[in-house]
Amino acid sequence: MRIRVLIAVAAALVVALGAKYIFFSSPPRDQKADQARVKAEQLVRVKDVEGLCKEVQGSDEHAAKLAVSALGDLGEVARSAIQGALSDRRPAVREKAATSFAKVATREQADKLANIVKKDESPDVRAAAVAGLDRMFAFQEMDAIIDAMEDPDPAVRRRASTAAIKFSGVTVQYYPDASLEECRQGAQRMRQYWEKNKVNTMKLLTSYYQSHYGQAADKE
């Protein structure tokens, strides 16, 4: 009889604990993601940069990524906030920030992304920064792009190779998925070509930029 009572008590505790988990635990991850997405969309609609900044600085990484991506859709008004996120402690947030920064920054500010290409410890962030330089048509940061052709991570090298070919107008014997030593040799060939043809090539790129983007390019 005593054993039956103990079993019944134990069963009741299990049920009670299960109910507590169901009714008082945090929402499932998918639900939290949906909530974060909806909130970010609402903040974008009202152009609430301050509200999005709070989301970026919050502890929920998924919400922070959504928020910093959303800031990229608000234009230059959000530039300062995105720039701050470039130094976030979380690589995934910095990666999104690099992509968003390329949408809102001017070419004069491309050095922020070039610095990330050189120094960030995350290959995903470095790759996003190189892609950002490409998107911004930041040919004045070609040295950083060529250096990224020697990056230890193949994904970074692929992005760098694409940008280098775009700005130089030439291909060299370079395969981003080859060994690192082979990539270094290919990067050196691109570096030598760029140094030799830099002045004339940058004049052509400046002219192209002015005619296609309707604004004055940097004076190099």
C-alpha cells in the first residue's frame, strides 16, 4: 500500500512539473524567431532606429541579427548604429552588420570594411566585409582585397578573387580552392599587375563609377 502511495505521489509530481514546463517555459525557438522578425518589421515600418539598436544590443542573437539587417534598409540614418554593430562580440551579428554597412555607407567609409577584412577573427565576417567592398565599388581598397586572396579561409578567398577580377579587369592564374601557398602565389601575381596598372585602371574605374552611379567618386 505504501509503495502504491509513493508511486502515485511521484506520478503527480511528474505531471505537475510537466505542466509547469508547458505553461511557464520560454516559447519554442521558432516562435521566438517569428516574434523577433515581426518586431523588427514593425520597427522598420516606423523607422525606429533607436528601437532596432536596442534589439541589436539585446541578448537574443537571432533578434540582433534581424535588427541589424533591418537597419540596412533604413539608409544613411542608420549608418552610425550599424557601424557600432561592426564591433559586436558575436560574429553572426558582425557578419550581418558588414552586409548592412555596405548598403548605407559611402565609399569614403569603405576603410571600415577593409579593416575588418584584415583583422576580424571570423572568416564569415571577413567574407561579408569583402563582399561589401565589392558591393560598394570600393576599388580604392584593392590592396585589402588582394591581401584577402591569401586568407586562410577559401570562402574569403573566393569573394576576394571575384572583387579583384572585377576591379582589375584581368584574371591571373589563381584558384581560391587551391592550397594556401598556391593562392599566395596567385595573389602576388594580381598584386604585381595592380601596382603596374593601378593609375590608369583607377582612372577608368572612377569614370565608370561616375557614369553609372551618378555621383563623384573619390579622388585617388
